[in-house]
Amino acid sequence: MASRLSMAGMPLQLPLSGNATYYGGVDDKPLVLRSGRETRKISLFPLLGLILLPWLLFLATYSAMVCNWHYQAPLLVYLVIAAGAFLVFCFFCFCVVEREQQRKAAEAGGKRELSQVYILTACMFLAWLAALVVGSSHYETYTKAWFDMTRLSNYKGVDPIMARGEQLMDAGTIEFARGTKIMINMSMGFQDGTLYCVAPISSGPDPPVTYDFWAIGTDCCKASQAGFTCGPDRHHMHDNMAGRRLMDTGVASKYKMAIKQAQAAYGITAAYPIFLKMTRSDSLSDPDELRSRGQSSFIKWVTGYLVFQLVLALITFYIIAKLRRLYQPS
């Protein structure tokens, strides 16, 4: 009966003395009917660590970058970013220690294997860096824009001939009246590494007493010459022309220098200049809509990175298992 089962290719397990058992064995000598390398089971805890630790670092850094702390108390956000960088540095130190231990083991005659610490460290650094890049973009697009929009006022139907800059000092967005245009022939650029471009905004044939509304942009004009192509549509005149106020006071000083050059070149006055990034009024976002889009973007990125890290961890463990089987002696 045993010979028939053996010839059929089925292993026969026979009980032996003690706890020893052999497949198709005779007496104390095992009979090898099928060969193969040792199968290694993948531990669940290292796999979960490779999935969750980088994702949690991404979640913490990304959340700090996009929350209101970044706008109201940026120092706290910088501390969170520094803590994430320190954590990545600690993992890098673990890699150095692991490499030294493997070197000593190799000198003692042992074999060297690809440690999971190296892979985890690379994933931690990637998660931290990705959170910084994605979080910065999210902050500028949604968080900062929402605070700028709700903190300041929105003015509609503004006539640049009649209105004065001192009347709209609290403006966050300005929607101009019909017939408003950018004075291309009075544009100017100030070169300081980057070319900071300005052009006055006016309406009608008569010039205003003071040019207080200025369209701005970078590297979209000619230095000391007329020519202005700044804006999403490179528009010169629209019935629904609007602008978002520049909130960066550091950059505003560059545009003030360009305005001074324009005043000297064209003999005009700018008493209370307001710098505007031009757009169309129908492209101005509603605060509630902007918040909803920001929340949706946050959920998509957090969920997407979890899926990405899950796939990356499974692929990594699969490759490690293949390499171990490939270099494992028969």
C-alpha cells in the first residue's frame, strides 16, 4: 500500500520513535520524495510597522502643514516638522548601527541580509518629504487663501477712477466695474534676480488723480519698458476683471520699487498703492466652497498615501522573500 502511494507521488508520513516523523521513511532514514527550499512565513508586525509608521508620520506632518496653526502660530508647525525630521534622523542612526552589526557578523563568518530597517528608514523619509511638499501646496491653495478671504473684505463694482486706495485698505479681493483695463503702456519692471512687474489699473479715457490699483506678476513684463502679460489669461481688459490682494509684505517692497520707477518714467502718482494678482471675478472662490474643497483634498491625500504605503510594503516584502529564496542554499 505504501509503495503504491509513493509511486503516485503522495507523501506518506509514518510515526517513528519519539516525536520524530519522516515522510515515506524507512527505519531511521528519511526518504525524500519532493525537494524544495524552506518556506519562510512573513511576520505580521513588521509588515504593519512598514505600513503604519510612515503613514502616521505623513499624517502628522501633513496635518500640521494645512491646519490653522500654520497661519496663526507657524512656530508650532515648525516644531512638528523638526520633530519629524529628528525621527527620520533616529531611524538613520539605527541603519548605521545595523550596518555595523552586519559587518561584524560577516567578518565572523555569518551571512548578511537586507535589513528591514533600511527600507523603513527610506519610507519614513519619503513620507516626511511628501507631507512637506503636498502640505505646502495645500496650505497656499486652501488654508491661506481661506484665511485671507475671510479676514479681509470683498469689494464689488469698484471704479478705479473714483475709488482711492485709502478707502479700500482692508480689501482682500476687489471686483472692478465694467470697462476696467490694465494700462499696458504704463507697465514697469524691477529687476532683483526675479523681474517684479507692475501695471496700473484704470477705466475710461481720463486719467485718475492717483493710480492706487496695480496689477502685479513676476517675469511677465519688460524691464524699464512697456509690456505686461501677467495673469492667468494674460488678459488686458475684461468686463469681470478682479484681483486678489498681495498679502506677502516682504515681496510688496519689490513691487513698490517698480511703482517708483513707473512714477518717475510716466509722471504719475500712486498715493496708496494696492497690489493685486489679477483674475476673473467668476474664478473667485466662495469661502465655504474653498473650505469644502480643502477638506476633500485632505481626505484624498491621507487615504491615497495609506493605499500607496500598503502597496509599497507588500511589494517590498514580496521582493525580500524572493531574494531570500533565491540566495538560500538548497
